[in-house]
Amino acid sequence: MGAILQLEVEGTGFLYRQVRNMVALLLQVGREALPPNIVPEIIAARDRMELAKVALSAPPHGLYLMSVNYDQEMLKPPDGSPPISFGRARQ
């Protein structure tokens, strides 16, 4: 059985396969298949194709969404919205 690796990723939003791509890159660096200085280079490039050149996406099995947190202010309906809006009754 392989080693268990736990990574915690937090952000305000993610692109399609972004977390899997980040995990794959970090695994490559951890296995010394890539030098650590490649991480800021790839981030600065802001190009998914640069990442695809050096690391494939991590497989989806074993990756879990543990929680989603929202700013409570963001969830409040805007002033003037109907009595039932956004899935809840206005107070």
C-alpha cells in the first residue's frame, strides 16, 4: 500500500481540474522529478499548457471535497428582492 498524503487547498474558486493539476505538480516536486523552482515559474506563466508539459493531472480517486464555506454577508438577498428569494424567506 502506498503512502497517504493529505493536502488542504483553500480558495475562492477553482478552474476545472485545477486542484488535481496542483497536486500532480507538488507530487512531481516531492519525488524530485522536478526542481522546486519550477512551481513559481509555472504559476507566473498563468498557462495550463505549461503545467501539462511537466505534470499530468492527478487521478480523481482519493481526492475529496471536505467542506464549502461562504461569507454570510454574501448569502444575504439584496435589498428589494421578493419575499421568497435565493431559496429562503426574507426576514
